[in-house]
Amino acid sequence: MTDTTKVQQIIDRHDAREGALIEILLDIQHEFHWLPSEALELVSDRLNVPMGRIRHTATFYKAFSLVPKGRHEINVCMGTACHVRGAQRVLEVIQNTTGLMPGETDAEMKYSLDTVNCIGCCALGPVIEIDKEQHGKLVPGKTAALLKRYE
Amino acid sequence: MTDITLTIDGQTVTASEGATVLDAARAAGIAIPTVCHHEKLEPFGGCRLCVVEAEAGGRTSLAASCIFPVQQGLNVRTRTPQIEQVRKVLTEQLLAHAPESEVLLKLAEDYHANKDRFPREPSFCILCGLCVRYCAEVKQLNAVSFVDRGPTREISFDPEIANRECWECKECFPLCPTSALQAAYVLMKSLTAFSPSAHCAAATPAKQATA
Ligand code: SF4
Ligand code: FES
């Protein structure tokens, strides 16, 4: 269940301005780790923005998710620098360990796996991000050990 | 409003400020092909078929005439070999998505486009946005909208609004230059026929239909 009060507060914080749609969606995403449809309906009502436009916005940006995310969000950087430094192999290790393909979340809601295009710290490549924390200079062995630290 | 004088294909044309080059050309009886343009809708600039050569202050650029505002002294050419070539390739690319579209086949004839030049990627919808914009701007119902982006962008009906409004309206059907819109609607209908409250069953066009 969505915490309606929380969503209301987020909308209030932006004075229910139509122009703040993206900021409001970002705040909801940060709060719940996804955009529950009840929350989107509330945003649509209060901002007076049609649901179609909200869905368009929510599906346009990679920062938003329309499905619940696991407890740990893994983002594997596939940017050019990480790619040439072996991001593909790191991704394969993560796929094998978690049993997930990019875009998926496991049934226990432990991990969500995604690929991103450049996190912005290419010197550390290959980089992955777990729960917004960066881990750089990864090699397949280190990656498996790193994942074990998360429960 | 001040009047603006410009030249289109060597002809002196007057237009009011804020008008587009396309408006000015059409008022002067000069034909420019369009796909995503519609008089009742806000300019969109999606298909680029209306491309013209616009020369101002010694600089020439290719511009989409449906969104390009008229300027004093602008010199516009609507038919040059380069423009014909751009329209030809655009038509060929769109035909890869909607090979049966009559609108596109007509353009192919006009611009000698080869409808089989690019490998087919039948998404049927060419993302002209006519249905989406008509529903939002004229009907103000927002029953159909775009979702996703880039190569996976597509139109999607909101089943709840569609079940309530579309059956009576369907005014967007004849606007669609391809058959995608109707197909998407029929699919959405069939998916929601037995569960009118189905909330998240966003109808998508060809992809599911051919799956
Ligand atoms: S369904 Fe038809 S009218 Fe709607 S965007 Fe696609 S091509 Fe255009
Ligand atoms: S008619 Fe101008 S871009 Fe489509």
C-alpha cells in the first residue's frame, strides 16, 4: 500500500505546480523506489495533468520505475570507458550470481539489476553502483565478493 | 500585427507575424508536403517531410516549414534537388515502418522513393503524433498517448478512458496515415473486453499483435 500522506506532502512541497511534475515524480521515486499507480493518480488529480502525460514522462526517463524495485538497486555502467575496461564481464558475473537480466527484480525483492550509460567516473571503470554507492575498478572475482556483502 | 514580406520560390509573399513558412506558402498556393501537420493542431515538427531551404542574412539552412516562423526578407526554396533527396530518403525510412500506408506510397511516387530500400521494421505507427495530439488538444480527453522513448516509443491507449470515450468518438482514426491506430484500439478493446477495470493493460500496437 502506498502511503498517501507522504505523496500528498511531496506534492505540497512543490505547491502542486504543473511545472514541477518531474521533480515530484523524482521525489516519489526516491521515497518508494518506484512510482505506484495510486501515487500517479494522485499527482494527476492534484496537478491537473492527464494520466497519459504522466505515463509518457514516467516511461521517458530511466530514473523512474513503474514496477517495484528490490531492496538493493544495482546499476552497471555500460558507458564507453567501462565497456572497454570489461563492463560486460562484470555484468555477466552479476547476472549469474543474481539470476537476473537487466531490468529485472528477483521474487524475494532482494536485487534489481539495470544497466546505465555512464555514471560519470570513467577513471574508475568498470563501475557499478549499488544503492547509490559507487564501486570502481571491478574485476569479475571482486564483483562476486562484493555482492555477498548485501543481504 | 505587422505584416512580413518574404520570398518563396521566387514569389513575393506577405504573411502576418507568427505565421509559419508553411502557412505562408499554402496561402500563396505553393504546395509543401506534410505528414504530421494538421490545421487544428499545434505545430509538431515530427516528420520533417515539410523541409525547405531557408536563406536569411546570407546563411542557408534546411528547416521544417511547419514550425519555422516567417521572417522579414527570408528567402525560401521549396523544391531543390537537395530537398527532393531529403524527402525521398525520409519517405523510404517511414515506409520501412509502414509499407502499406497510402499517404506514404503517394509520397514515394512524388519523390521517386524506393519503398523497399530499407529493411522492414513493421511497427506500423510512424509516431506522427496526430492521434495523440488530436485527442489532447481538440477532444481534451487524452485517451491515447505516447509511452517510452527512442526505438521503443509507441502509442498507448488508457484503457479506462478509452472504454468510456473512444467508442463514441473515433475521430482520430481517419487522421492516422497508417493502420496502426485502429489496430492498437482494437487490440486494447479485445484485451479489456472481459475486464473493464483492467488498469495496467496498456495496449500496444503491432508488437503484441504479432507476438
Ligand atoms: S497511430 Fe497513426 S496517427 Fe497515431 S502516431 Fe502512430 S501513425 Fe500517427
Ligand atoms: S509536417 Fe512539418 S515536420 Fe511534419
